[in-house]
Amino acid sequence: MTPSTPPRGQEAQKQVAVEAGAQALTGTKLKIAEAALETLKTRGFAGASAREIAGSGAFNQALIFYHFGSVQNALLAALDLVSARRMQAYRPAFQRARTISELASVAREIYAEDLENGYVTVLGEMVAGGVSDAELGEGVVARLEPWIDLVEGKLRELLAGSLFEAALPARDVAFAIVAFYLGVDMLSHLGGERERAESLLALGERYALLLGTLLPSQGGGAP
């Protein structure tokens, strides 16, 4: 799979559903989703009640249930906004990366921007909420699939023709990378410490540079 090749089967359906969900957010629905997003940033998942969301957006809370059916669906709509905005902002740089080292640098930049925009908080709160709510959890996972697809495609591109191409299952490694990134996000959010997360990402850059020397497509040895 290349970065331009859409995922297959259920993965493709999930990605289409998430993208369609973000595009469908207009008018009052967009206003509610924006308010839900802001509430997640300031109050967290536990504090994201219909009343708090409505107060954040200055509208009647009945509108949440009229347009989304439940608070959970409104929060997923907020996550759709985050997913769409992150993908639009980061996909070009991600696809321009031509080495493992460049890819690691992009990941570090994404983390810094996610932190500044409050997306670290939103992702962490929604993942935490999904742990105790199976239906919500499924919705959160569906919104992570496009990122796993993106990482998988880039890994296949960068590892092509090397010993690692056959040894490393790209889909599993992509899942592990996204899971690691989310874990770093959540721990830095819970602990309030950026330094440790940034240290880990810097370490990843150094090891990525070493790994790059082993790949023929990046000037390393022959496979």
C-alpha cells in the first residue's frame, strides 16, 4: 500500500465515514462540535456534559440532542474536527518525508503543534473516555484508522527493498507507532510534563537516523 492507495475493506469504510462526518459539520452542527471541542480542552471528558457544552457555545443544550442524539456523538463530532484539521495540516509534511529520520522529525513537530492547539488534551480525554464506554471507544478507534493507514503507507515506501520489508509487518508496526504516540500524548497530559515526552521523541530521531543508514533507499547498505 502506498500513501495514495486507500485502505481496503472495513478500514476504507471507516476512513470514508470519518471524513464524511467532518464534512457534514456545518451551521449549528459545526457550532455544537466546536463547543464540544472547547469543552474537552477546558473541562475534560468527565466534565463535558450537555450543560457545559451548551454554555461554552451559548446555545440551548436541547440542540445537542436534536442534532446529534447524544453527548457522546457530539464529542465524536469534535474528534472528527480534530482528525480532519490534523490530517489537513500534517499530511503534506508527512508525505514529503523521504527518510526515517525526516519522518521522526515530522512526528516531533506534530507533537509540538498538537500540544499548542490543545489536541493532546482532546485525544487523551477521548481515549480515556472510550476505555469505559465501549461504543464510544469504537468511534475513537475508527478515527485513528486513517492515521494508521498513513503511517503504514509511509513505512512500506521507506522500507521497500530492505531486509526490514519482509521482517517487519508494516500494519502492526504502524499500529504500534500510533499507539506509542498516543501513549506519550496521554502521559505528558496526565503528568503535565513536556520534557520527558520531548526527550523520548528526540531519542526516536536519533535512532531513526541510525536505522536510515541500514536502508538502501536512504544511502545505506545493500539489502
